[in-house]
Amino acid sequence: MKGIHGLIVAIVLGVFGAVANFYYLNTEAQKKDMVAFIGIKKGLIVGRGERLTENNLVKIEIPANHIGNLKDYAYLWDNRITVKDMAVWRTLDSSSEGGILLLQSDVKTPPKELELSKDEVIRWIPVDARSFVPSLVTPGDQVSFILPKLQPGTTRAGQPKPAEELGKPAADPSGIPSAKPKAEDADIMQMPANQIEIIGPFTVLSVGNRLGDAKVMQAAKISQLQETVLGIRVSAKVPGEAEKATILWDRFQAVNFRQFGIQRHGK
């Protein structure tokens, strides 16, 4: 009996030793096979638009067999020189959450801010959703506006002619009374070329609240608003642009900001 008990004890001790040895070897292997990522030091707040410095960053080590596909989303510690001085597009707050990893999406290009020189203004144009496709227009593109030509019975601002001319039928140079529809009733897409005029080009500064590429806004989790309001630049530095803008505004008034088309120019 004593021999049997001794054998059982030896087996138990052998199993325990094997388990302990496996645990030790596995733990030591994990310590040696670690992957380092860039993190934000605990207790810091890096505000949106601020640039990363060495004082913001901390080394975070994770066992290689636990990282999965984290390399596709977070920055490796070896790349810290690359991210140094880059601006973050969202606030990174590790003051309450503890240390946080720096994700690749954190340092994507932040949404652009509207900037105008002292010689420039932005003029917003309300447009019909059928006039253009907002997703195909990016700030920086050039567009022109297609409008019906002024009718003989209206001034440039769309007002009736003076009282002494009222009552007279509008006529074209041939002397035949005009039967053309009013500008606000015209379908610009069906009008012949000799009845329309194109005013432009103008540089687009905004499409609703979007000031740049739509992907940048999506990365910043900012919703697109007022897509049917187009902001165009009017610059005193560009010869003739202010004059064209004045004519365009008068023409918009003549058609009551309706029934006009938009064409985008090639880059």
C-alpha cells in the first residue's frame, strides 16, 4: 500500500510541476514577445487641433499573441517619430479613462475651417436639389450657373419696366411680339441654347457645412447639413469676379432663385 501511495504522490507532484513549468515558460515567453504601441499618457488631455509631443506619448506593451489585428488601427511605438507634431482631430482625454492608445484615425486630416482674406467674401446660393449632385462637388471646384436670358419686359433685377412702357407687348428685334414664358416659369433644362446664359466660373468654398472632402467629415463624425446651399467665393483680386457676382445676383433675383442649372468645370 505504501508503494501505491508513493506512486500517486509522485504522479500528482509530476503533474503539478509540469503545469507550473508550462505556466512559467508561457509567462516568460509573453514577457519577451511583446509588441509596443503608442499611447497617450494617463492624466493628460490633448485637445482637438493640438499637436502631439514626446511628452504626450507613452509606450504601451501588449503580448504578441493578444494583439490580433490591432496593428491595422493603432500606431506602433517605432513610428512615434512619424506622429510627432501631427495634429489630432478629436480630443484625446486620458484623465479619467486611464491610458489610451493612439489610433491611426486620431491624426487624420481635421475638418477644414473657413478662411477668407480681407479681399474675399463668400456668397451663399440656395440651389434646387435637382440642379446638382452635392457629393460630386468638392470645395475648390469651379462651377458656373445656367440661367434664362432676361426677358424684354424685365430689368436686370427682375423689376417691371417704367410705367410709360407698361402695356406695350414685348417684341424681339423683328417686331413680332414675344410669347416667351416668364423667367421664373421657364424650365432651364429644356430651353434652347439661344435662350440661356452661363455666368461664371466661380470657386466653391462650401457645400452646406462641408468645407473640404466628405471623407474627412465622415472620419470626424460630423454630419453633412444644408447640402443645397452652395457657397461661392467673390474676390476683388480676381479680375471681373466681383462684377460677374453682381450680375449673377441680379439674375437670381430675376428668376426668384428658381429654375437655374449648375455646371462643374474640369480640374
